[in-house]
Amino acid sequence: MRLGSCLYQGNSVVFVESDGHYYLPSLQNAHATFWKDIQTLIADPKRDEKLAEFSPNKSCMVGLEDIQLLAPIPRPNKNIICMGLNYFDHIVEAADFAGRNAKTPKAPIVFTKSNFSVIGPGTPIPADPDISEQLDWEVELGVIIGKTGKAIKPEHVQDHIFGYTIINDISARDLQFAHKQFYIGKSIDGGCPMGPVIVSKDEIPNAQQLQLSCRVNGVDKQTGSTEQMIFDIEQIIVTLSKTMTLEAGDVIATGTPNGVGFARTPPEFLKSGDVVECEIESIGVLSNPVV
Ligand SMILES: O=C(O)C/C=C\CC(=O)C(=O)O
């Protein structure tokens, strides 16, 4: 199932996208409350049965012009948990830029992005030169946790995943490199475009074999495959959940391939008027203007 959140008549509700059409199951009687808030939906113990009961029908179909797409989880309950330097070619480009040798990390590099930085598809990414002159793009596969757990064993990881989305880990490189920790540079308001939908895991048989790419103004910047991750989704979830409870609705960004702006020659950054598009096979395209 492909689902997300949208504004309809001033209220945030869950939509289902099917064959290019949009449906608002909350307009029907069955489980109307369940379909209003995606975090409640994901955490509902009877979620899969209730989702299975829905079939697209005209009584709750709306036009794209009637809704405004939001991030699938418009305000996650906690920060987005992110993997840094999780693709070797990206480690190489970052090392070349810094004049050091490229080394594969022995353990996942983990940082977070503020949950307040999340924005939806089409929402402008603010480029304010008083805040940053080095806004960069990073296409990433986002994993949505579907079941709360601690110390999750490798063989149980799949039970804890709800689905997948696209994240653009917008990075203010001047702030990221000026401060010892990544948090400020990764968390500017509007710095976490997400969407356009969450695709439930049953529709993505192998999330470690998805093509991902990023374009700026139609020009290819990043291309890769999720099979290139150094720490795969299973290792990430096992590692994180060893020390912290992962809750239903948590969002994990799994790292980015090479082709980011700061490591280019000469470096390239986003500016007002640009359009940045992140695409992941089987999920779609997340497009945002820069203003
Ligand atoms: O060079 C470094 O140490 C870090 C540079 C970029 C990594 C990053 O932002 C990431 O998300 O990966």
C-alpha cells in the first residue's frame, strides 16, 4: 500500500494512493478515526487488518487539486535518526575534500535531524544566506518503524518495519563543519523533505536493491543503489535497538551515495530558484523548490 498524509479542508488526514488516484478513507465510516493520523495508524495493533479492509472506491476519491500533500509523517514524535557516511563512494568524496584517507567505519555513524525540520513534497526549502551559504542535497532511503522494540534480533527486524519513504537530508555544510556535531547543520527549518508516500514493506520485497538518485534543476547529481550501504537496514536496526527502544513511527535515514555538492569540483550548493528531486525506485519522486 502507498500511503501518506495530506491537508483536506483544513485537516490533516491519511491518504492512500492507488494507480495515480488519491483516496481519503477517513471520509468513510469504517475505522474513520484510524485513518486520521498516520502515527496512530502505524502504532495500532490491528493496523494490518484495518489496512487490508480498505479497497479504493469512488466514494472517498479526491482530486490532487483538493488536497495538499504533507510529509507522510508530518511531525515525527522524535528526531529523525540518520546514518552518516554509509556508502563507501561518499566516504571517498568526503575524505578527498578533507584531505584524509578514506576509511570504512567500524560501527554506524549516527546523528539526528530535528523533527521540526520535516517538510512535505513541494514545500519550499528556505535558502537564507544569513543562515547558510552552503545548502547541500542528500537522497536517502527512509525506513519507518512499525512495531516498538528493544534489542531486536536480526531475524525479527522485518517484523519491526512498516515501510519505506524518501528523505532529502538537506545539509548546511558551513554549519555542519563549523560545529563539532552535525545536529545544527542537519536541522535547519525545512531541512528534511520527506515523501511523497510511505510504501508498505510488502510492496518492496528487497529494500537493499533499490536505485536512488538526486537531480538539481533536472541535472543528475547522485545515482546509486541501496545495495551499496555499508551497514544495511538489518544491522542499523539491530545496532540502534541494542541501546534504545525504537518506537512505531520512528524514522531512520539510511545514508547517502556519492555526488553531494560540497565534494564537487568546484563545490556546488543549492540556491534560490533551484528545484531538487530525489527519486527511489518503487517509491517515487520527492521534489522541492528552493526559495
Ligand atoms: O567529512 C565528514 O566527516 C562528514 C561529511 C559528510 C557526511 C554527511 O553529512 C553524511 O550525511 O553522510
